[in-house]
Amino acid sequence: MFQYNPSGFTVSYENISIDIMWKDISQISVFKRDLFTIDRIDMDIVYRDKLLSISEDLPGWDQFIQKASETFRKIPEGWEANVVLPPFTKNLSTIYSRFPDFILMGKAPRLISVDRS
């Protein structure tokens, strides 16, 4: 679940709550995860020296995608179609990078995902 304020957002799931300021986000990458019977879109958000991984199963995903697109105007329209197709491939794409010449990796990965299988 997401809660928003003028400078960022809080994402909470079960006993985890993470506050992130929009200005601290340096990269957003998306990819498709093959779960055998279905595919799922996942997103890695690099902020400060950390990595937050979320999936489209997380409640509030659609609103978060809208807020992120409004905040980071460089996120290309229609990126979802590029991740979904073609099938059976990861389709990794960096949709936002404050430093477009670099690929960043977080030091402290955290996973927030809802597995409905």
C-alpha cells in the first residue's frame, strides 16, 4: 500500500514500511518475471544506497505508476507494452535514470511483493 506526500511516498506491506523521497530516486527499472503459469511485471527502484523491488501485485501499483510518471516526465509512455511483449523473455528496461550513462545497483535489496499463487 502506498501513501503520498508532496515530497515522496511511503510503501507499506505486512510489517515493512519504507519512506522514499522522489528526489532520492536515481533509477527505475522494470522487467517481466516468468512465474510459469503467468508473467508478472516487477520494478526495481534505486534510491540513496538502497534498492526497493515491488511488483504489479502490490496494492496501489496503478496509482504509483501514475504518480511516478507525473513526477519523472522522462518515463516513456507505453513502457508497459515493451515489458509485456514479447512473451517468455525478461524484457529488462530502465525507464528512468537520473544518470543515463550509468546502470546503478542498490546495496541493500528489499523485496515487497504479493504472491497470489
